Amino acid sequence: MKQEIRIISGLYRGKKIPFPLVDGLRPTSDRIKETLFNWLMHRVREAHCLDAFAGSGSLGLEAFSRGAAKVVFVEQSPRAHANLQRVVSQFNSPKLDLVKDNTLHYLQEVHTPFDLIFLDPPFSLKLIPQCLSYLINGNLINQGGLVYIESQEEVEVDKTQWQLIKLNRSGHVVYGLLEKL
């Protein structure tokens, strides 16, 4: 099996991006990615995005291709980060920013709010509730901003802070979209 993702739509439609074999790295499937970006159709253009557990960069690159104003990728794995560095440099765009850091640390240190955040951590770590808490406590998501979550099971969210907009299941993957109230 070839280790690559494909940008589905936008300026770089059809572009294939290689990614390394890294433990816990499982790019979002094209089917799920297509559903997600249909949900986000009118929210991506000019959005400030965070691909919090970037891995292959699949979600952030798709947002970039579809007109996001800025995409920040955070990745701690040396192999995945080095690959993303090569990929991001090929686009030669000031709209793309790559950070080598542990996402939990990054979320505690950053002070810039985002419009759209992709949270797709390694399933075994079950980090989504903690990340959502950091987003709220650090004011890292604009009011009305969206957070995409992907995990093995449904995630309990604080209904005073988040509204569940969409929720789907595909095989062993549960994915959804939350809006910051």
C-alpha cells in the first residue's frame, strides 16, 4: 500500500502527498474527509485553521487547498514533522506554518484564536476531552468557531460550551463537528 494522501478539491485538487509510516498515524480516509469538507463548505475560505495532530497534514492541506487564510500544523513525531516540513516547503506559502511540538503543550502556550480546528489525535491516547478543555480555557477558538473531532468512540462534551452540529460513524471511526457557543 502506498503511503500517500490526496487533496480532494480546491486549488491543489488531485495532488498526492506522501507520508511516512509512523505508529498511530492514520490519515483521515477520503470518504470521511469528503463528508467533513461538505459540512465545512462555506466555513473554510479565509478561516484561520489549526491541524492540531497534523500527522500526514491531510486535513490542514485540504483546508489550504480550499482557501483557508492560514493553516498551522502541529506535529511532534520527528519523522512525520520532517515529512510535513518537505511538503509545506513545496507549497512555498506564508499561509502555512509548521510547529514541532507536543499538541497539549502547544495548546497551553499559543494565544491566537482559530476559526476551525481539526482534532484527530492517536485514538489510544483519548486526548479530545483534554484538548477541548484547553481550547476553552485558553480562548483558542473564536465564538461560533468549529472543531472537528475524530475518535474510536463518541466523546462527551460540555454542552454549555459546545454544540454538536454533526456526528457520523464510518467503521470504527466516530467523527463530528462541534461549534463553540
